[in-house]
Amino acid sequence: MGVSRHFPVMSEEALFWLVQDDGRTYLDCTVGYGGHAEKLLEASGPASRLIGLDRDAAAIAASRERLARFGDRVILIHGHFMDLKQHLAVSGIGQVDGILFDLGVSSPQLEEPARGFSFQGDGPLDMRMDQSMSGTAADLINRWPEAQLADAIFQFGEERFSRRIARAIVRARERHPLATTKELVSVIEGAVPTNYRHGRLHCATRTFQAVRIAVNQELDCLEPALRDAVDVLSPGGRLCAISFHSLEDRIVKHTFRALSGKDNPALLVLTKKPQVPTREESDGNPRSRSAKLRAAQRVSKEGHS
């Protein structure tokens, strides 16, 4: 399962903000392979409990194994954080004391070629975090109009050669549908200038990120989910979000700012600027380098809808 290779990013910082005392209830909105959840349960004492959500059934199965020793202190649910209020209600939980969002794709997902998240190996163009959903990366790549593809690659990938890449994809799929990650990488390499092809960042990085975000509609559901999370936080409870690219971080920042505004604020922002990983963590786990953590605390619920 490769779970041992999964290191939770910025776990010490997350624990610092989230763990206040024993007997608390935590919601891990992206429990993944259980790394943060394990540390939270260890650090928060035997009376605490954790509800873990994830869209990825394979991640839930891995977490169940990893967190088995905590017994009934853990409830794991295969579901989307967009529906966190319903998931909590079904579990009989009205409010929680700490909430964690660890956004983006996990190492085990990237390292499994059959999932199609990475351009490093060769696998089907899938990229669905929830494989019970319809609409794969191949569907998007082969069906979206050129302008829509270009816009998505530019907006979600911040890719300056988005138009060239979209045009090349459309030309390639006219010959035959693109089915694998290697085929898509090959098209991208052929579309971009030579010096960009051999730059510090792999030339397919931004396009793959954009396609993944589009397939999973990652940005659309983030602000509503953060607002719902604030609604279920107990007064004094804390919310922590770890993001891995500027678009996610911007949504977290603006949502926190909106909810901590002067008129009847629901939140107190605890991190004036986002925290970033320590030098040691960045060196030891290169995937943590782009991480940014923001934390906020629930103020009174009076008048807040």
C-alpha cells in the first residue's frame, strides 16, 4: 500500500494550532492515508476522537488500517468535504473542535501509475480522486473545446503556453483519442518551446495540475466547504488549511478574511501570513516545498447564519 512512505506535510504546525486540550472532536476533511489523523489522535489524548472524510476509497481503506489501533475513537467516511455537514449529521455529531483541510493530491496517489495523476510514469488518463464518479481526464482532454481547454490550463495551471498546448491537444486527438499520461506528455513537449521543455520545472507539470483540478472540481467546492466548516466549529474551535498552490491559498485567504470582517466576525485569523515548511522538512520531503498553512479560530456564533 506504500502508506509508510506517506509523510504528512507540516504536521507539527497543524498540531500546534489544532490541539488545545484533551476530549476534543476533530474533523479531518481530507484524511488521505491517515498521516495527520494519526498524529492528531496521538497528540490530543485518549478522550479525543476524529472523523475522517476522503473522496478516495483507496485512501479510506489505507487509513482504516493505519488508524485501527485507535478503535472507536475514529469514524472514517468515504465522501466529499463539500458534504461535511451531512456526514457529521449522519454520524450524530453537531459540532467539532478542530478541522483540518490538507488540500491537493497525496504521495500514494501520485505514485500509483494506474491513477494517472503523474506524468512520471505511464498510466491511463484518469485523475479522479473519487473513482466512483464519472468524467476522467481522458474525457476532458478528448471532448472539451479548444478554448475551454486553453482557459482551464491557463487558469488552473497558470501555464503561459496554455493556448499552444490546447491547440496541440486538439490536433493530436483528431488523429486518435489521447488515452495515456505518456501520450499527453508527448503532446505538451511538442507544443512548447525547446528551452521551456528543458526548464527547471517539467513542462507538463502545470497542465497536469490544471487537468486534475478541472476533473475533480477542486477549486469550485473549496470556499463553500470552508464556510460550512466554520458553521460546525464550536466557539474557540480552530480551522487549519494546508494548500499547495497559489489558487487554493488565495481562496483560503479570502474566505478567512471575509469571515473575520468587522461586521459580526465568525473567525479570528491566527496566521497573519501563511506558514511555510521548515528548511528541514522541505529538504526531507520535496513535495512539501509549495505548502502554505493558514489557521483561524471560531469566535461566538451569535447572529452568524
